[in-house]
Amino acid sequence: MNLTGTPLLLLAIVLFVASLALAMAQWLGRGLRVRRARAVEQRRAPLRALSYLGTVLLCQFTAVALVFVIVNNQNQLYDSWGDLLGTSNHVRAVPVPPKDEGLAGDRPGNAGGPSGTPAPKVAQAFHAPDSDAVPRSVKQADLKGRLSGVDGEVLVWTPPQYDDPAYKDKTFPVVELLVGFPGSSSAWFGETMDATKQLEPLMKSGQVTPFILVSPRVTLLGNTDTGCADVPGKVNAETWLSRDVPQMIVDNFRADTTPDRWALSGYSAGAHCALRLALAHPNRYRAAISMSGYNNPAGEPSSLTAKDPKLRETSNPLYILTHAPTPPNVSLYVTGKRGDGLEDATALQQAAKSPTSVTPVETTGAHLTSTWKPLVVPSFKWLTGIIPPR
């Protein structure tokens, strides 16, 4: 049973009500027992006290479980028991990734054989999302990363124009959506962020570019945040997100294959990832949206990149920006409040040199999805100015 959606919520409600009913039954039954012989009551008093204590603990447990399920449904933090318990591991192997040749450069055979003909695309099987919190218009692929050695789900939504016969020969720009830590790949599509519900009417009316939206698994190593980095011997998270996932989209959808038509968007730890991936791979991405992100990987204490001094330095988006051979041609939309991302946004803006551009946006809300959800529309309208429809 998934940890998000209606079935587990209904079960939690039933168990909580049942525990309350049991407590009431014990309390009412006490009135009947007072008529019995006092000696018998005294002998059974310790056992009765233990049963009362057990019932109280059961009520507390079911109440906490119900609150957890409600909070988890609202924020879509965990999809599976493995994610919750920290036992899931989506790293099959940790190979050394080959040289990055940019978008559409990682297909087997790369540019093709001696004849120069394009290499065949790798078809992917799609099915309905595992989480019933996700709209049925979203497709899910269970991708085995060829370059990264990572296996994980990837959720894909195509815009209204995608199946319109008038657009049958058109390709579409792509936005990768990254969640925080912990976080479920379904969060962007479920009620947590409601990306499709908010953006679909704006895409139909032409106010927002019709993007293909892609939400890949970000939690790869149980209760450890990868920092979206390639960490030798442990995980190739960066290769998974910036190479395997894009290649699958290019192979299976009418997606643009130029970096000028690709972008990332993320919140919290996912915002940090969006910034560092865009700045590190201007040959793959044109823009990034960061909601309450951070530059220093230590912003997420459980991050692998925060624990290694060298990775902590080189994984910092500000370091990547200031040490780039030439200013990367990327545009960044960076939101945050004072003490929660705004100062990092300002630091990036001050360090940026053309053609890099940084747009800081001050917010006032807490570090919660309730703050980031209302930012979806304005951030995608900004992105439409960077990647306009065509």
C-alpha cells in the first residue's frame, strides 16, 4: 500500500476511530465490574491497569499515525515504506560516466555508425503512476540509468498542445522538476504543488510556454541526500538527472534537443540541485528556478556533498559560477526570504557576469510547500520569457 493517497488515509482513520471505541468500551465496562466482589476486583486490578495503559498507547499511536498520513499526503514526502524507513537503495552500480557531449549525445553509439546515420532511440515502457495522488494524465517510466547506474521512476506530463494534430511536427521544451529532501517524485504533480493544474490552462491560453514536465526520483540512497552530485564509489546522482533522464525524454517524446529549450525547477534541496545542475551544464540547460534553495550544500545536513570538504566547495552553485571558464549562458530565478535563501540569491546576482543573469525574488513564507506552490505560476511566466513558445 502506498504511503500517499486515499487507501492508507482511510485505514488510518478507521484504526484511530476503532482505538477510541475500544477505550470507551473499557471505560463503560468498568461500571459493570464495580458490582462484582471486591476481592476479585483487587486480584484483577494490575491486569486491568495494563490493559488501560495499552489502550491509551494505542490511541496515541493511531492518532500520530493519522497525523503523519495527513501531513505526508499534503507534502508528499514519502511514497513507499522503503523511503520512509530509509532502506530503499536505487543505486545499481557506480560506473565512471563518459565525457559529456551535451543533450542527445549520450545515446548508445552516440552520433551513429560510420555511415553517420543516427543511432536508434531507446524506447521506454510507460504505465500509470504508482501513486494515486498523481493525475492520470501523467505517465511513469521505471528507468534503468545506462550511464549513472541508478534505477528509479520518472514521471512525465505532456502539455495540451502535444496531442493536437496542428502540433504533430513540433518539438517541445522541457522542464525537469526536482523535489526537496525528503521528497517524492509525485509531489510536483499532486496537491503539494499542483503544477499541471495551475499551468495547463495558462499553456492553453498562451500565457505560459507548453513545456513537457518531468519529475525524476531524487531520493536515491535511503535517508541520505545525494546533493544531486556524482560521488565516486557511492552514487552518480548528477549523471542520472542531467544525462540519463534527459536522454530518455529525448528518445521517447518530441522534445527539443538544444539546451536553449531545457530548464530545471526545484524547491529546498531540489532548488539547490536546480541551480548547480544548470550552472554546471550550460550545454544542457538554459534556465533554472530555485525556491528557497541554498548555495552551501550544508544547507541540507544529511547531504553527501556537505560531508566531504572538497565536494562541499565544488558543489556550491556560487563556486561553480565563479570558477566557470566562461560565464555560463543561463538565467536563474531565485526566491527566498531573509535567512532562507535570499542572501544566497543576492550573492549569485552580485557574482554573475553576462550572459549569466540572476533574478532574486524575496518571499516571506516559511520553508514549506505552502510557500512554494503559489510561486509556480509567476516563476513559469518568467521562464516563458526565457524560453518562449514557437
